[in-house]
Amino acid sequence: MTEAWRPDDDDDQQRRGAAGPVKVRVPAKINLHLGVGPVRPDGYHELTTVYHAISSYDELTARRGDTLTLTMAGEGTGELALDESNLVIRAARALAAYAGVPAHARLHLRKQIPLAGGLAGGSADAAATLVACDTLWGTNLSREELAAIAAGLGSDVPFLLHGGTALGTGRGEAVSPVLARPTTWHWVVAAADGGLSTPAVYRELDRLRAERDAPAPLGSPDSLLAALRQRDPKVLAAALGNDMQIAALSLRPSLAATLAAGEAAGALASIVSGSGPTCVFLAADEGHAGRIAAELASSSVCRTAYPAYGPVPGARVV
Ligand code: C5P
């Protein structure tokens, strides 16, 4: 019997990792149901949400390097800090620390998902970074390990690894898939000028609730989950709900006109996405979504509007 040859750890690391660039595509999320409960002792709100990944993507490319660097192009270039505060850099460092490897990579982000838009773009980029660096470095963590690192980076990050349509509980980080008949839903995404700060929208909701100026909390997502099991977009339209919408509208009253314009253009439902200010509209089919998007894009109620569909997979190497 011959003894196995054991390369030293560094060589082994290089061998197991990818030599060339690793490109990962990651979707945006919307919330079909966003039930916000009370503030917990840790400052987060207890959530019951139904996440849905849509075909609006960011792309993260990871290459071998001697240090950790980040460059970007597209949405938010010049506005987004590319330093240690960036969730992409934090994700790479968190993975490297967990796996015990040097955080060496040249990362490039191509952004399409608006910043601070309520579509979890930053969380999506963190999820993409975990998948890209795990492949580049050959660390090959399990989905469960990646999800645990993801949860430490932000409440929405585990879902963006997962994708599809999923129930989120806890502060949003505990994700379980929703069993639904395979159906593609067609949406229109209307991006706003300027973002909204997620903590500020949560604070506004708390304020409105304390002043009894907010509707009763949505509570259970059962009717939304039942609607997903049918294939009728009108049924889904009636079941969509977002507790944060009232707070986003309070901070950005002009969103009322955006929501109304979507309905006037024939959307089956209009909702604010997450903490906003992006609004999403449910369409009957792909052609309908295209017509609504064209009408909104040529109006003054949003910066841009485009069709998207869901569910789509989470962060994946392409
Ligand atoms: O988890 P993440 O870092 O994305 O959250 C950003 C902010 O949103 C938190 O600091 C908190 O203010 C607010 N938040 C919350 N309850 C949640 C999720 C987020 O209050 N379930």
C-alpha cells in the first residue's frame, strides 16, 4: 500500500479552488406578505414574511488576488462605499474567518438592483459573495453553513442564498421553502429616485402604531400561502400585504401616486416592496407586465419601470 501524498494546506487550497473568475448571479427579493410584529429586546422586529425572488439581478465576479478588493459598475456607482463597511467585503471576510482561509480576492459587482430600494440588493450582493468566494477558495461549505454565515450578515441574506418563494420567520433569517404548484408570476418593478433607510421605516411604523395610526398587523400568512397554491393571479393579488407600506408612504407620500398609477395601468395589485420605496405590481401574464411597465416607465411617477418574473433561484454560479 502506498501512502497518499499530502500537499501542504496552501497548495491544497489553491488546487481545490477555482483558477479562473467565478461569476455569480443573484436575484432581488420582494415580500408577498410582510407581517411585522413587535420590537424584540435585540432591537429587531419579529417578522412573518413570504419572500419571493424575482428576475432582477446583480452579478458578482470573484477573481484570485493578493488582497481583498471591490470594484463596481451600474446602479449606485459612486454612491456605494466600497470599503470595509460594504456588505460584500464583510461577507468575504466572514466566510474567510469561518473557513480559516485568507480573504484574498478581487471582487467586481455589476449592480442592477437599486440601492436602499426595499429589494434587498445589498443582502443579495452579500449572498452572491458567499457563493462566489466559497467556489473561488474551494472551501465548499454546506448550504447550512453558508446560511448561518449569511444570517450574521443581515436578515434577508439567507433567503437570497435560497431563492424561490419561502417563508421567513424570526427577524427574517429563518427560511423554509413554501410548497406551491410551479407557477410563474409576472411583476412590474418601479424604482424610485433615492432610497429609504430600512431602520427609519421600521421606526416610522413603530411610531404610527404607538399613535394608533396604523392598520392592524397582518398576522398569519395563511391566506397568502393558500393563494400561492392556486394559479390565479387575481387570487394572489387579493392576498398580498405589507405592514411596512403605511410607514413607507408616511415617509415618502409620493409613493401613493406610484401605486395608483400602477392600478390605473391595469395592474392586479400594487404594493410597496419591503421597506420601499420600490413599488411592485402584479400582472396577469408576461404581455400584461410589459404593457404596464411601458406605461409606468413613460410616466413621471417613478425613475424607471421594468417587468420581472418569479420565483427564480437564489445566488448561483453562472
Ligand atoms: O438585518 P439587517 O441588517 O438587514 O437589518 C437592517 C435594519 O433593519 C436593522 O438594523 C433594524 O433596524 C431593521 N430590522 C428590524 N427588524 C427586522 C429586520 C431588520 O427592525 N426583522
